[in-house]
Amino acid sequence: MRNTVVVVGSYNTDLTIRAKRIPSHGETVIGGILSEGGGGKGANQAIAAARAGAEVRFVARVGNDAYGGEGLRRLMADHIDTRHVVRDPELSTGIAFIVVDERGENSIVVATGANGHLCPSDIEQAHEAIQAASVLLVQLESPLPAVQAAIHAAGGNGALVILNPAPAQALTGELLRDVNILTPNKLEAEMITGMAIADDASLHRVAQHILEKGVDNVMITLGRRGVFVASANGMELIPAYKVRVVDSTGAGDVFSGSLAAFLAGGMNIEEAAKMAIASSSLSVTRMGAQLAAPLRSEVESFIQNYVPSSVEAIG
């Protein structure tokens, strides 16, 4: 079904404290107000895709608790189909504890909760939805067997498979061969390849190494530099927009989610990547993960009216 994105992934409740700086090992730092919001890479990407104009279906597990109920309400407020979100009877909804410093950088610890029990049988229940999708988007906050089952379910129907390989971990060539687009950040690209990125030459080598594993396209997000896009047709750096950073939490999720939506809507990869980096750049000017994801109309207005500032770009 054209313009349909299925996201398989995690939902967390984010508990966020702003502080002057992120504590060092063994240190206590007095912070500001505690805020609560929706998070989890899967849910962040689902909301980003929905706001970018896609019809989104979400496959996940949450607890049978107040946080889980609130999570479903947040998702449905963005018109996301939650029929395949399972309420786990035993485990609590995932919780992320986030500290954001005055530069907008963050440090995060996650209690996985129900996310850790997403399993292939949950994917089987959503098989029809996955088969009908234009794009399948998965990450690695869910157990790998569930991720593999989702990618397998998407096979043969012509859907694009996007894997955001976060949190970073080693991945097999067998898994990567079924991925059309991989969206790692610098650390994740290094983890996948076992190669360091120190300069532009090594960046090219890492991207080429990933392509040789069978991935059709790789987009390495580089913070304030933008995103490095590589395929058999060539390689290029798409620069980020220079903006005043308020909170970088979820910026990579906004990139992957909006990329999925723009591709599902019929854009080619280069066009979609350029729009997605604009979405990500705009998101860091706002607090929160899901709350920061922009509408497509906001992204289009941002690009049209963008005037470079003298402040540091996203980093």
C-alpha cells in the first residue's frame, strides 16, 4: 500500500532532567525540572514518519500499566495504527532516564521492560500489515529475533527495508543482505565494520565496506556535518542545517522516521535524505524526542525560509 510505513520497535517513557552538565563518574549534579514524555527509538521513528505524512502502523510491546496506556494515547494522537502493540501482562513499559546539558547533548540509560519480550510470534500477528507496507523500518532496541522476523516478513513484497542499527552492535552479513537502507551514526558504522572513521578517506572506506556486505544504500549520520550517503551509484555528503541546539535527543530517530515517510511517498533516495536531514536539524531546536518531531509542512517552511545562523550546527 503506497505511503504506508510499518515500524517495528520500542516504546519507552522518557524521564528527562536538564542540567548544566552531564555528571562525571561518581558525581552528583543538581539539575532542573523533571519532565515526562514519550520515547523509545521505534515510537520516536513512528511519530516522525506520521508527522512527515505517512500512514504508520506500529508493532511493539508495552506494559499493562499507566505508562503503557499513556503511550498508546500518544501514538493514536498522531493517527498511528496501534492494533499490533501488545500489552505485556508481566513486564512494565520501558523507561529511559535522560540528562540533557546546556549545549543540548544528552546521556541516556534505559530500563528495557516489555520491549525486551517482543518476539517473532508478535511479528507473525502483524504479518499482513508488514506485507502491505511500502517501507518497513526497524531498529535494535528490540530483540534481534523479532527484528530478523520482521525483515523476513517484508521480503518478496517490494517494500523497502530500512534498518537503523542502534544501539550499536555487531551484525551478520546475512541480516544486512536483506536491508535496502542502513542508517547508522558514526559509532554504529564503526561497530558494524570494525573500522575507525578518522577522516573523509576512512569514511569512504567504511561506507564501501558496508555496501560490500550487501546493503544497497548506507546513510551515515554525522551530527553537525550532516549525513553521508553511499550506494553503488556514488557517495556524497548532504550537509546539516546550522541551528541553535536545544535538545539533540531523538534527532537520529527523526532522520530515520521522516526518511521512511518521504520514501514511502515516492521521493527518490537523494530527495528523501535531504528532506530528512532538514527534519532532523529542525527537531534539535526543540525539547524532547517525540514532541520535537516536525510536521512535513514545518519542514518545507523551514527549508524555504532557512537563513544560516552563526551558531554551531547539530552535533
